[in-house]
Amino acid sequence: MQIILFQIGVLGESVIEMLHSLGKCTLFISTACALMMTPPFKIRRIIDQLYFIGVKSIFVVSLTAVFTGMVLGLQGYYTLAKFNSEGLLGGAVALSLIRELGPVLSALMVAGRAGSSMAAELGSMRISEQIDALDTMNIHPLKFLVSPKIAASIIAVPLLTAIFNVVGMMGGYLTGVVMLEVNQAVFLNSMIQATDMQDIVVGMTKPLFFGLMIAGLSSYKGYYCDILKKGVYGSESVSYATTSAVVISSVVILVLDYVLTAILL
Amino acid sequence: MTEPLIEFRDVSKAFASNIVLNRVNLKINRGEITTIIGKSGMGKTVILKHIIGLMEPDSGQILFNGKNILRLNPKERTQFRFHVGYLFQNVALFDSMNVYDNIALPLRENTKLNEMQIREKVIDKMEKLEIVEIRQKYPSEISGGMKKRVGLARVLVMDPQVILFDEPTTGLDPIRKNAVHSMISHMQKKFGFTGVMVSHEIPDVFYISQKIVMLDNGVILADCPPNEIENVDHPKVKEFIKGAESLKDQLTGLKTKKLITSQFIIELMRSVHDDSYCSILLFKINGLNKINETLGFVTGQKVIKHFASFVEHYLRISGENSRYSDDLILTLLPNTKLGMAKILMGKLEEALKTYPPLPGEGYTPMNYSISSSVVEIQGQQDIENVVTLAEKKFSVIGYFELK
């Protein structure tokens, strides 16, 4: 009986800790968003972050997109061929990319690249007392460090998604039309007929939330790296925060994808 | 009695089961430098972090100008933070910004000054700390000592009312250590800020502090002026002072004030017992403040060191040379009458005519002088009284030029 009670206690403690972290994280992201919308607005810092998160992710996003599009074209052709519907390949590729794969995969790439970097940067600043130094200089650390990242991420991720979609469709065209000899006009016409504004709205709404989550969660992990896990301090805590940021961002993107799809469909 | 600027009332703080502050009562007076000493890990830095608001106590009050800082509204808290600057032990420079941007950041974020005005303030502080030439470098490209000076400049650029120094001289060589202490003291006198310093540099901090506080196991064991710290009747205080204080001044290599005071007492007792004589020579470097302000504190310390080497070279056989204070060198001459002491002084004055120039080059031309006096010790005199008497009899023995 004692053992059972002890186990329940341990479970309860974990749940309480999880809820505490959830609350703390929500407050963190909400505060950063609120500060983002209060003057003075540091446009230069947002542009710097936009360059880092957006511009520097173009290559990896494009690379992922072209191969995703090519696989979609390949797999889609053979699947549709079973139903003598190869002519619908263009539409299948476009819809898959615009509604699902574009937002999710580009967000996952940004989480892996920029999210880990944000966590590492803020974690290093935390352990070297740079965040405390900002506080002592009357500079709000969240407004100075986190708000520009969130603002830039909300702008960059949808734009990267758009790039992903276009490049992905080119990849699909490469395999479908060039390699598998689907009629070009049929392919392109199918693409245009299958997609409408609703698909684009859904496809571009999701990245807004994904961008917020990537920057918010990664920044949270780095900012509080020194207290994230008991017994983990110094450089190890930065390493833990970086890994944790990528994992949690990726999981949240996938969960949020389902929730948003259910709401928006 | 004037109200203290900062006051801790029954402040307690614990981290898990480790009690770091145990009902601490502490008063920090306006316009003074208070140094907190004690063994490592005893909570000295925790006191500083409580003052700046990076930590909150578990119980007790912390008052600033009579107001409890734990109960300030956000606007008052912002105003309070403008008045207090903090120099971290590891400096905490922003490694993604160069030195200039690090120092300019508080001005850019907190004031409405334009870039020209910011540049003027930043360059002024950089010149005083001799770091202008590294303004484009990044923190990873500069030495530990330079990082300290950049950190100091970043704090001073906002002209705060209170400056908290967390071991400001850790990692610095003796010249720069003394330069930092000298600079803190000089800036404090010039700008009138209140300084609270955590340090292990005994006895150097005694030269510049008006109050010494010793913290041990969360409790204050001593809270008094530097000259009374040795009278504190607590074994831990005595043990700490004895253990931490070295016999030789790190900058000049001469004996410390503590050692020469002990020797003075011995010689005084001997002279009374044996009916013999004892004299002192006192030297002062005039114009040091101007050198510090114009050429920097490092040059000022080099001037002191250079002259101290000269005195040691000429008087090491005749007497015991010591660094009595920041700018005073005292030579104790046992078994020496006033007449003989004056002859010795005369010989030294003669030797000063061939005083070698300060090593190094490229100094802005600047004049300074050395004053001296000779006093014979009579009766039961206190060394402080003898020094005060000697200071009244100063006469200039040489004029020199830095070039």
C-alpha cells in the first residue's frame, strides 16, 4: 500500500511540475508578445533576427522542399496510376504541399536550425550572467532578447512556407512531368483546379502559429536553462536546453498541426 | 546621525537548507565605500544581488533612502535601477557586441541621447580606463583585465548613485589591481557615488574603504572602519585578517601599513626603554590625481611603483620602507636622530637629481613633484599622529616630468 501511495505521489509531483512549467512557459511567451507590441519598437533588432531566422534558412528549406516535392510526385504517380488518375498528380502534389507538408516541414526545419540556435544563445547568456546584466541596466531582457525573435519568426516562417510550397511544386513537376512524362498542361491545370483560396488561407495560417511556438518555446528553454532540470548546470544545461527546445518545438508543431487542421477545415 | 543610504534589516536568505544570510543588519552610508570581506561562499555576492534586486530575501527589509525596495511600484523600481550600477565578477560582457557597443548599450536603451552625445560619454570613460584602442574588439579577443575595465566603463557610463563591485580586481596584475582600486577611490571622491565592494584584496581595500564588513556563515562578525578591524575581538575575524593579509604590498614590494605599524610600536618601545632615538621619513607624490585623470590610473600606479623602487634602492639599508597609504611612502629609521635623518634625506634629494624617467614611452607631457618631511618620534606617539605631524611639514624635494 505504501509503495502504491509513493508511486502516486511521484506521479502527482510530475504532473504538478509539468503544469507549473506549462504555466510558466505560457506567461513567458505572453509577456514577450505583449512587450513586442509596446513601444519603443526596435525594428533593427527584428530585421537582424529576420535575416538569421528567415534568410539563412532559405537554403535548407529549399533543399527539403525540392526532395519532398520529388518524392510526392513519384509516390503520387504510382498511387494514382492504380486508379488511372495520373492526371490528378498536379493537384495532389499542390494540395499536399500547401495544406500540410509545406507548413509542417518548413517549420520543422526552422525549429531544428533557428530554434536550437535561439536556445543555445539564450542559454549561454544565462550561464554567463548576461541576462542578469541586462536586468541590472534596466533593460527588460524579454523585450530586448525574446520579442524580436518572436516577431521575426512570425514573419519568417510563413514566407519560408511559401518558398517551400513553390520549390516543392517544382520538385513534383520534375518527377511528374519531366521524368514520368505526365502531360505538362494536365499537370499544371490539375494544380490550378484543385487548389483554392481556402487551401492557401489554411496553409498560411498554420505557419503563423508554428513561428510563434518555435521562437517562444526555444527562447523559454534557453532563458531558463539553469533551472530546467535538477542537477544539470553550466554548459550541460545549455546542451540540455538546446536539445529540449528542438524536441518540444517539433512535437508541438505536430500536435498544433492537427488541432489547427481540425479547426480550420 | 545621518540616515544610511542602504539598510538591511533582519534580512535572511536560504538556498534549500543552506542559510546564506541570517538576520543580517547592515547600514551603508552615503558617499562612502563599504567593502564586504569574508571567505568564499559566505554570501557576500548574495548581499550585492539583494541590493540590485536580482534576488529577494526570504524575510526582512531592504531600504534605499528609507524606502523598502521590495515594495516599490514598477515606475519607482525603474527609477531605483537607474541609480544603481553592478559590476559582475565575471563582467558579463555581451559577447555578440564589440567593446564600444557594450559600453554604449545602457545609454542607447535608457536615454534619448543621440549617437554623437553617446560617443562623447563613451569615449570619455574609455579614455579614463585606457581602453580606447580596443573599442572595435569583441570580448573574446581581449584579456581578462581588459574585460574588467570594459565592464567598469559600462557601469560608470550611466553615472549611477550607487555602484556595486563584485570582486573587481580578480585576475588582474598588481599594477592594474591598484589602478582599479585607485580609480574606484578617485571616481568616488570626484562623483560622490556610494560604493559597495566585495573583495579579498587585503590590505589594498583598506586604503580606499571607509567601512569594512566581514560576513561569515550568514552573520556579520565585523562592521567598522579599516583601522579598527584588527581590534575586533572575534577569533574568526583575527584568523581571516591574519591569513589574507600579506606582509608585502603587491604593487611596490614595500612593507604593508600593518607591518610597519607593528615595527613602529616595537621601535618606539625600544627607544623609550633604551633611551635611544627613532625617526621617520615621509614621502608624498603630488599631482597624482591629475596624472590619473589625464594619463589614466595605470600610469598613476606606475609612477608610485617607480618612486617606491627608487626609495627602496637608496634606503633599504638605512631603514624599513613601507607603503603607508595610496600615495604615501613611509621609511622608519630605527636608532636614528633627527639630524642624521635629515642628512639621509639630503642625500636622497641629491640622488633625485638623477632620478630615472618612468619606463615606457609616449606619455602626454605632465609635471608632478615629490614632497617629503622628517620627524623624530618622541614619547608615546601613535603612528597616525606622527604621520599627521609629518604631513604638516612637507616640502617639495623634486620636480619631474612625464614625457
